[in-house]
Amino acid sequence: MPQKDASRCWLCGRTSAEVRESAGRPLLPESEVEKKSARVSASKANFARETGEWWSRVPDQVKGMDFDFVMGNHAQFKAVGFIDEAEKAKTDIADPMSDAARRVRLGEEVTIGEVKISTDDKSRRDAVLKAIEDFEKRSGRLLSNGTAKNDSAPHGFEGLNMGQGIGLLRDVGMLYYSVQERLLESDREEEMSKRPTFGVGVARIPSVSAEILICSICQNLVTGLPSA
Ligand SMILES: [Zn+2]
């Protein structure tokens, strides 16, 4: 008579079917890609909330002033609460995005926040270039200097007043985070497709030093332990 529990994991007692059911849930350690993904999503939500508040904090006298002028002299506008935040977003997000637009067009290595794209990664380069070109078409502005086809369009924040500049800064920031989310999501899908099929099988575990019936989740967990 076949033993009913023959295929249960020695550690957690799950059958292959039960293991497959729980695979991918918090039992599996989070991968680097998933950690990056979580950081990008959190930063994006934070940025959307912060920039949403900026508009209500712009004094009427400042709304019509030139964006580049105010950002270039941000220390003089200390009393206007959000100016430092906006200047930081321009330095940390809009400038790197402009640099990424230039580099992707020149065929150089590109870094966008948590994502690095090598010179030979054609599909991801194409995806980034497409996102940038769509953005430039929508906004009627170029993100990078001197390298786009339609070079007569205004660059960056050129000629915008504070009100318009904040709007563009917000849009560029959302692009910056969305591009990262999209690339990390395709990395995650690729990673998932490479993960082993989950089930219960016989394995030799160094810390146990015997062949045992163990599921892939427990195996993943135990092989990380130092052996006795
Ligand atoms: Zn197990």
C-alpha cells in the first residue's frame, strides 16, 4: 500500500501542491529587483503627494516669476517653503532625467534612479527612448540639449514661469519613476520565469548532512544556514 504522506516536506509538512500554492508569497525571501521595485513605488507615491502640495504653497507674487531664475537663486527664496524641495527635485530627478535622455540618444550607458542600462541592451534602450519621445511630444519640450531631431523646441524649463515650471517638474518626476517601474517589472517577470518549479523532492542539505525529502521553499531557507 503506498504511503499517503510520502511526498510531504520533512520540515514544513507540505505536499508539492501546497508548496506551489504558497510559493511567491512572503515565505520566499524578497529579491533585489523586488526591493528596488518597492523603493521606487514608495518614492513615486511620496513625490506625487509632495508636488501636489507645492501649488497651494506658491505665493501669488512668485507664480509669475521665471522658473529657472527662482531655482538658480533658490537661497534668496527661503521664505517660500517649498522652493528648496523643488530645487532638490530638479537636481535629483529632472537633471538626471535630462542626462538620461541625452545619453540614450548618444548610445551611452544610462542610469535612471535604481535602473542601469548597458550600451548593448537594445530592447530596454528602445523602451526608454520611446517613453522620452512620447513625453517630449506631449509636453512640446525637449528633455535633453542638442541631441533630438526637433532641436528648435524649447529645452527643459526654458521660458516657463513658476506655475508652469512646477507642473513640468511634477510630470518629469512621474516619468522618472514610471520608467523605472516599467523596467523593474520586466526584470521581475524575467526573474520569475527563471525560478525553479516549486515542489517536494529529495535533496542533500549540508547542515543536515543527509538526503531528505524537502520542499523548494524550505531548501532555499536551509541551504543559507551555516553547516554544523
Ligand atoms: Zn517545506
